[in-house]
Amino acid sequence: MSCTIPTHFEDVASSTISPIDHNSPEDDLIRHPIWHCMLAGGFGGAIGDSVMHSLDTVKTRQQGAPHVVQYRNMINAYKTILVKEGVIRGLYGGYGAAMLGSFPSAALFFGTYETMKRVMIGELGINDTVTHLTAGFMGDFVSSIVYVPSEVLKTRLQLQGQFNNPHFHSGYNYRSLVDAIGTIIRQEGVSALFYGYKATLVRDLPFSALQFAFYEKFRDLAIRYRTGVPTEEFDYNVELSTGAAAGGLAGILTTPLDVIKTRVQTQSPDLSSRDHLNNSILASLRKVFQTEGIVGLFSGVGPRFVWTSVQSSIMLLLYQMALRQMNDWKH
């Protein structure tokens, strides 16, 4: 995934879509301004998150309420929330909070990711795979200042469902997003908006690093395999399939970290110290494993796989499409 579009097939096939292809002249590549990358990334990220929000709600319920029988199966959980709580307050609970951080955090991510790629590959000549892992890692780190508070609000509102929810009691009962922000700050302090910051970074930094390293490699291999003749044609199948494979695989591998992040951010402050997960990721992983086994560590893996694969494919497809559209407008 790059802000640089090869203008000849040979450029595509001989690189992992890096800003500068070591095997071809830099003049053969369309170098997009960083702000184009940020706009395209923000657009793709927001649309992808919007489409997949309901499934993210199901995953959050499964991870945050593992003992609720109706939520143990993905299909049953989806149906239960839809029938009992509806779309807006149920499946799309916390949507406003998600959108609060979605566009700006994705824009920051893609801006950082592309900048690091240009410096590491183009100026320092660092290995492509190392660059993609590092750029994905750092892109997520920079954007975390925006998306972590949004994630805290989102997960609590998703777990809560509707106000005065008669079907499920999460320990939270906010009237709205604004009420949630005010209540959390008033009762728990501003720092509460960053609950689970460490757990979120431990989940998301490796996820983004793996996702974009996989994407760059899968996309390169797919183009080599599918294209037998020189072409500049945009291939929707390649974009969708490689984005889905990269996101889905990275999502599965980081599911245990996602479970801990969700539990830390949504656990009630009234829990006894024996049941309370602390900031030690390893200790929290051990506690979940001891009480719930491997099933507990991978609770919500089904919805997470579907969410990360589909969201990733949508986001990266729209990212590439938006870049090309902005390039057409410029010319």
C-alpha cells in the first residue's frame, strides 16, 4: 500500500510497491503528496469502519461478556443483539465514538506510514520487509493518541447497548456519547479515556506492522501471478483479496491481545482485585488462560477475523481508488 503508483508493469512486478523502486527510475513512479495519502487513508478508514461496525459490536460483546450464553456463537450474538436491541442502539452502539477517531487516526497513520517508507527505502536503502513492519508499527503509534480515547468510548458504548438496556447489563449506562465523555471525566478523570492504552498499543502495533507487511508482500505476489502482460490497469480483485488476506491473518494472530485490551477498557471499577486485570499484559494473558483456557484467549476470533479481513480490504481498496482519483483531478 503506497502513495506511489507504478506507471509500468515491470515496476509493479519487481517491487512491493515501495515509494522508490530500486529496480526502476524514480521518474517512472507517480509520487503523491503526503496530504493526498492522509486524505485517502482517512476516507478509506472511516468507510471501512462504518461498514464493519456492527460486527465489531458483536466481537466486543463476546470478549467483554464471555459468560453470556447468547453471545458465544457469532451468528446467535448478532441475531440476539439485532432482535432485542435493534440496529442504531444495539449493533451500531458506539458508532459516533468510533467516527470521532476513525478519520483523523487513519489520516495520521497513512501520513506517517508513507513518510517512513520514503525515508527508509528511498533515502536509507533499508530492506522492504523491515521497512513495512517498522512503518506500520510507527504509523499506529503516532495515530494512537487519537484513536485510543475513541476506542475506550466506543467499546463501553458497544458493551452497554441502549440506555437502560433491559436485555443486557454491562455496568455502564450512558445516555449518549456526550454523556459518556462527561461522566467518565467527572467520575474517573481524563486519564480514564486512556484506560488500556498500553494494552491497545500491544494489540495494535503488532497488528498494523503485520497487516501492512503482509499486504505489501501479498499484493506484490498477486500482481506477479495474475498479470501476464504489461498493464497499467487497476485490478479490483488484487486489491480486495490481498487486503482481506493481510487484515484477516494479522487479526487472528493478535486476537489474544485484543481480548485483553477489551477486558481492560470495559471492566468495571467495582471488580474485586482478584478479578481485576492490571496493566501487565503477560499477567492478564495468564489470568485469562488459567480461568478460561485457550478458548478465552481467542474469544471473538470469528468476528475479529471477518472484521479485520473485510475492513482491511475495503479500506485499502478505497485508499488506492482515492489516490488515483486525486491524481486524475490534479491533472
